[in-house]
Amino acid sequence: MLFNFWKSPALHLAIFVLIAWAIPKAIFSSVPALSGTVKAAEGRPLEGVAVSARATDKTYTTTVFTDQLGEYSFPPLAEGPYAVWAQAVGFEVARAAQSVSAGKSAVHDFTLPVLRDFSKQVNGDEIAASLPEDTPANRRMKEVFLNTCTGCHPVNFALQNKFDPRGWRAIINFMLKTDMFGVVADPNRAAPVMKHYEDELVEYLSEVSGPLSPPLNYKLVPRPTGEAAQAVVTEFDLPPGNRPDELVAHNGTIWSEGTPSAHESHAAHDLTVDQRGIIWFADQINPERTIGRLDPVTGRVTGYKLAGKDGVSVGTHGISVDANGNVWFTNTEEGSLSEFDPKTEHFKRFPRPELMSPVSRTIVEVDSKGGIWAVTYDGTVRLDPRTGKYTEYKSPTPGGNTYGIAVDAKDNAWWAQMGSDRLGIADLESGKASEFLFQSRDDVEITEQDREAKKSLIATATSGFPDQKGPRRLGADKNGDTIWVAEFYADRLARININTKQIKEYTLPHPYTRPYTAAVDKNHMVWVALMNTDRLAKFDPFTEKFTEYLLPTRGTEIRHLVIDNSTTPPTIWVSYFRTNKIARIQLPPISKAVALTGGKWFEKTGLSRFQ
């Protein structure tokens, strides 16, 4: 009887809730460092307003959100003078200077005047949702535009200026000849889908974003409420690697200034967190920094350079940390993997065999046996760090722009072929590769010409046709039997059973958000990076509901996220690729209401969402 008692679900839940309530949560202290209210000019309280505070001598900003009464409160802040501001779409930003003292709670109330022209504040998905859908042609061309352009740019940047047909053609021709960083592209790897639709894109963009185009009737997403308004977001500014004492001025902090260009400020593409809570990020652009180190306590950023043949740092994209704290990243110049030892601060190259397909830019995964996985242009490889040996797995169907990769609970690797709507699967035990094919979308307009072009171009496509789903980056539940896939073009999250290959798809709360990355935390929650909006999504697989968290910067263009499961609740880290920041999202401890919900689910299924 005693044995059964200790194994009872009710007791497990009770213990978990008691522990959760007992853990001290300094960031959610009952004595706020700074608090107040935010109201509109006519006096009504405003919920979901972002209120930010930045010490004058720091390189990071803390943001909280107002509740239903328009009230906000900050966690403990260091003593000293602060710049404080409040902003919401449709209102002018309100600013203040405030001093914070130890043991005291400062108070400041804001009033936000209405902003008549708030077009620069609007998010990418909101602009996309506002584009005309009155005819089949407009619905089809909206998908063509989004699939060919938002792989590199959020809509609020791409459409922030208006051009006539000559101007739009010049822009598209530039895009065809260069990659997203302004570098001349390999003519053999040009964008065939964009080239195919070039004339139609020029005509469409001239109509919806031309000098004589009528203003859009914006379809705005409601401001955060409930759980979504309880997050504390800390944003750390990253200096350019070759100018470590400078920070980019136009970085999306003030929404009414518009979405910034990436060519001044992009840096962190992927990131990872080590066992000490230190953040490491990949910098594929800067000539003097290959990877960077962020200390979340001080905000200090340190860059490390692995020089290439010309003395410029090698480019990188994917990054991860192994069980020993060593940092692994893709070496895009050499098409291989490299390692950085934080203790010695030394790099180590792992050259690839001459006949092996080059490792591409994309992410790195570490399996439970210490193997390092990365995507190649033809499939995936696994590196044994002890021997330096690579094992290559070829995609059963070649091409399709290989991209994201995840290692499941059985140490098998899954990789995405985004352009051809399929996943490759490497079976570690048998050494064989198989594939999973997605069904085409049936909710979009498509012509016979689209179908014929898709047949001829899909093998070399780097962007999608209107009916494609675009699996981009994957996340594995290491304690479960599921792979989660971000369907970039379809605005869906896919759940695939690793044993049966059964799939279930979930539509995101708002269209055109463009899910880029999926990752799973220790509680089986799925976190999704949304590239075309400044929000982050969480999906609860037990209730099958999404929660979206607003990020307090315009133009975040998040492409990657990582979860620190050492905290309770888990801490989420995201990299802002366009605006040179790394953000930490912290949530309050589990509430009684959530605990009871978890208990009901626990009793119903016999499993625990709180493992």
C-alpha cells in the first residue's frame, strides 16, 4: 500500500506544486523595483503595453507588460538612473527618466497619446494579413510574394517603402543576383522560383505597394493578455565583432522608427546555452568574430575568431554545446565542423573527407552518445569527435534545399528538405536513410502553370510554390516519441510520431507569422520562433493550445531559439538576427490553476506533463 501511495499521480502532482511554490523566484518578487500604470489619453487603462527600463550604464533592457488594470511592475533592478518608456501599436511612445534605489519601489505612471500614422509600428504578419484577398489572383500572388520574399525578410521591412514597376523590378533583379547578406550569389544557386514569378511579382508589388496604392486597412493582432502578459523579457545588445565598443543605434527599440535594415546590425543567427548558463552565438557575417559569448549576469560580449584562408573569420551558422561544455559550430568556409574549448579558448578543425558533401550553414545537434550531427547539401553527417570520422547519410530524394536537423529520443537524425516538402531520416543503428513526405496544401490558390513549374524547379528550389508547406527547422522531444516541425510556408506546426510516422498538424493562431524553428522543453511544451512577426509562440500538446509572447523590438526576425531547462519554469533564449540582440524570456512559477489543469490531464492519461 505504501509503495502504491508514493507512486500515485495525485501525490506526484502535489509534490511538484509544493516544490514549484517553494522555489524562490527573485525576478517575480512581491516588492517591485518600479511600478505604475499606463493609460490612454482619455483615461482608460491599457492592457498589454510594453514598458521597458534600461540603466544608463548597461547594455541590456528589461521589459514587462501591463495587466488588465493597466498596471505594470518590474522585478528587482540594480540601483541607479534608468531610461523608461512605454509603447503600444497606435500610440506614441512615452518616455521618462527614473532612479531606482535599493529597498524602495519607484512609481511612474504613463499616458499614451494616440498616433495617427502608426504604419511603421505594424508587424509583418499584420501587414500580410491586410494585403488584398478579394480575388483568386490576389490570394495566389500573396502566397507567391510571401514564399519568395519572407524567407529572408519580414514583410514590415520588405514593404516599408513604395516603388513603381521599374523600382520593384530593380529590387527583384538585385535579389536574384545576391544572397540575403548582399553578397553576390553563385549563379548556379540563384532563386529559380523568384525568377519564374518575376514579372508577376513586379505587377503585384506595384499594385499593393506602389506610389498610388491605397493605404492598407491594418488587421492588428490584440495586445498581450493573461499568461502572455506575464513574461519578463531581457534584451542584450550585441556589438559588432570588429567594433566591440559600439552599439547599433537603429535597432528596433522604438517601434515608430520602423524596422531596421539587417545590413548594419545582423550578427547572431543561432545560439546555445552551456551548463553554466553562458550563451554562445554564431556570427556568420563579421570578419573578426566567428562565435560570441554572452554573460547574462553582466551583459558582456566576448568574440572569438577562427581565421580562414584570407585572414577573415570563417562564417558559421549553426552552434551547439556538448556534454563537456565544448562549443560546436558549422565552418561554412571549409564545409565541415569545428570545435571551441572555452577552457583553453582554442579552436579545433575537423576536416571533411574530400568526397563528402560539404556541411552547409545550418544547425548542429549533439546526440546522447556524443556524436555531432549537421546538415550537408545532400543530406546529413554524423561526426565522432573521438576519431574525427564522419558518417554520411544521403537524402533518398536529392535536392530540395536541406536545412534544419533534430536528433530524436532514439538518436536518429531528422533533417528538412524545405524546397521539396520532405524530411530525411537517418537510422543510427542500421546506417540507412529513409524519408517522410508532406502532403501539399489544399487551402491556397494554384494554377496549372504553377504545378508545371513546380515539377521542373522543385529539385533546385530555395523558396516555395504556393501549395508547399516548407518544413524548415525541427525540434525533438528527447523524453518522448515526437518530432515537431515548423511548416514555414503553411503557418503550421507538425507533430510526427517517430515510431509510426503518423502526423498531426496545428494551424498557428495568426496567419503569415512564418514559423522558423521548433524546440521542446522539459515539460514537453513546444516553443516556436516566428520570423515574420515579433512574437514567440508556445504550444501545449496536452491542451493543443498556443500562447504567443510579444517581443519588445521591431524587426527581431528570429530564426532560432534555445531552452535552458535548468530553471523552473524553463528559460527561453532567442536571437534577433536583424537587430543584433539576444533576448531572455522568463515566466512566473506555475500557478495553482495550471497545476490543477495538469493534474486533470495526469489523471486522465496516466502520464505527467510535469516530468
